[in-house]
Amino acid sequence: MTTLVPVLGDQLSFDLSSLAGMEAKDIVVLMMEVADETTYVRHHKKKIAYILSAMRHHAQALVEAGYTVDYVRLDDPEASDSFTGEIARAIARHDPERIVVTEPGEWRVAAMMESWQTLFGLPVDIRADTRFLCSHAEFEDWAEGRRALTMEFFYREMRRKTGLLLDDGKPAGGHWNFDKDNRQPADADLFMPRPLRFEPDAITREVLALVAERFADHPGSLEDFDYAVTAADADRQAASFFANALPDFGRYEDAMLRGQPFLWHSILSPYLNSGLLDPLDLCRRAEAEYRAGRAPINSVEGYIRQILGWREYVRGIYWREGPEYVERNFLDHRRDLPAWFWTGETDMQCLREAIGQTLATGHAHHIQRLMVIGNFALLAGCDPRQVHEWYLQVYVDAYEWVELPNTLGMSQFGDGGLLGSKPMLPRGPTSTECRTTAGPAPTT
């Protein structure tokens, strides 16, 4: 019995539920580069290049592990340009008896998958994505009956579930949250570890040429592409972060410095969100640094909270609230995004640096995203859907399930307080750091 197993571009893992319990000889893995996924918004050139190169490298790894992989390239002259079209073509090639797939990360793709059984007359088994640590049902059970869906309380439940940073059932260090210790400004003369740079290999160079030709009108630059595109290289970056940056990550987590896009951040979110790295593994490795005395509790707890708490929480919100969530506009903001969001050409220095860096690299740390770019959009009354679509396009780590609640909910207060009790405006150290380290930043 042949089983067709589609693997999407954010499912680049050997630990997929769709691969569990099956022999490699009995399945055909289908991987699809489709035009619809690159153009439903105008994704950053580096984002497209990263995903396509990582997909091609993962396909190679699957073949080396003994799997049969049917790989559809974007420049295939017979390509259908859609997931559903490629499923139809694959069925014609392989005559499978069923389709087994891991659930997708977005509502629109879920709707496609749910149509396949009727369209193709084959059993379609859509399995839960077990790479996440909280299932949809578990999040729904936690949320049911609560007046407020407070992330902190969800996070504590996840700590209890996983046992992370617990000592005899109590939080390590005596507190659940050490955020109060994580607000120090950073001085320019401090040592800041640099993330590893990965030289493009032949596969990546081929992808870069394809993206340059086909997506010339998309935002961003392909220059100096240096993302990891294999699980092994992503793991090297993780090891470098734990050894060199995690000890000081906590205290400078909310810092900004002019000309310093990375600071002590891990730069692992693209690899985590595409499947090259595993969230629980990263959390356990961070905890091991604390247990070994190599990193303080405030750094380790703060890092684990981002993954175990916030990442799982916003995914739960995304799926619980449904596809209508994107339409919310509690403050009735209607202004179009300024044209300079696509160029970075503005006299406002904080914004010029944050947006310019974003367009150049596809990266900005969370304070730049929330307290600089997001703050301007909120104060200017920009349409939250336009803000959401901009964030979705320009960041290499942005997928709708994680980006939409962060942008529309936390940054723009579009959901009226579901994620945050009040609009998120900079105050105290955060706003001061923008002024003192990035130069004058007028607000009009």
C-alpha cells in the first residue's frame, strides 16, 4: 500500500506525525514549491530563498535516510502553482491508496487539506502537529471559562506539564518569572557575540538565482544571504547561542543599540518555525545550561518563556479565534502604511534603522518589531491588517499562526485586549533606550 505524505515548507523535520509509524518503503514524500505560497503576500526575497533552500536540503536528507521523495520545483514547466494542483498531479503519478499529512500552520491551508478527500476520493488522514507542546484541545480546555487568557498563567501550566525549570514541583529560583531582571540597557562597548554565518552552497546559490529572477519586485535584498539551511547548521547556531550569548541574554533581552541588529538574541526562530529545530529540545538545552551553572536563571527562564510560553500561547490563540481574527480592528484604525515602510527612507532614525535592517536581512529583534515599528503604526492609526501583512512579508521567521496574534493583538491592539490588557506603548527604559542609543527619533 502506497501512502502519499505531503511535507510542507515549515515541516522540515524527521519527527513529523505524518511519518510516524510508517516504513519508508511504503510512502512517497511529496514536497512542493508552489507559486501560490510565494505570492499570496509579497514575501521578502531572503524569506523565499531560505524556505526553498531549506526544503531542497531537507529533501536531500530524506533521500539519504531511505525515503522516496517526489520533489516539485518552482521552475518546473508543468507545475500547477498550488498545493491542491500538485496533490492531483502526484496522485496521477503514484496512484496512492491514501494521503497522510501533518496539519498545517494556517487556516487557509487547513481549508485546502480538508477539501482533498472529497476532491480526490481518497482517505485523507490529517494528523496533529506533535512538534508543538500544547494541542488545540489542551489550549481550549485551558481557555474555557477564563475571563482573561493571560499568557503567564498558561506558561505556568506548560512548565508543570513539561517539568522544565521545576524543583520538586516548585519553580527553580523561587519565582515563575524573572522578567524584572531582564530590562538592563546595553552599552556599546560590551562584548556581543555574533551569530554564525553560513556560506551559500551550490543548492542555495541556485535558489538565490531563481529568486532574483522570479521575485525581483518583492521587498528586501538577497545580498549577504547567510542563513543556515540544514538542521545540522541550525544546530550549530543553537550551540553557539547557548555557549556564547545565553548567559547575558536575559539582562539585555529588551535592549536596543544603534547598529547592533542581533545583540544577545538567539536568531533561531527561522529554524524553529520551519522545523529544522525542535522547541522542547531547545528548552531542555537551555535548562541544562542553568543546571550546569553556565547561565543564570533569569536568562534561561526568559528564553524558555519565549518558546514554551509565548510561542505556544499565540498558536493557541490563532487556532481558537479562527480565520475571522484577521478582520478585527478594535480601534478602527484605517490609515494606509506609509510608502517608506518599503524603503526605510524616513527622517525618523529609529524607524529608519529598524526598517532598513529588516529589508536588508529579514530580521529584527522583538523590541524593534514591537516598540519601534509597531509603536509607530499604532500611534499613526495604521490599518492593523496592513500592518499584519507587512510583518508577514518581511520577516524570515514570520508564519501567520505566530505573526498575526503578535502583530494584530499585541502590537496593534486590534483584538481589543485579548492578548494585552491595554495598547502596548513604550514607557520607561524601553522608550529611553530608543532615544539615547539610536539618536533623535521624532514622532511625526
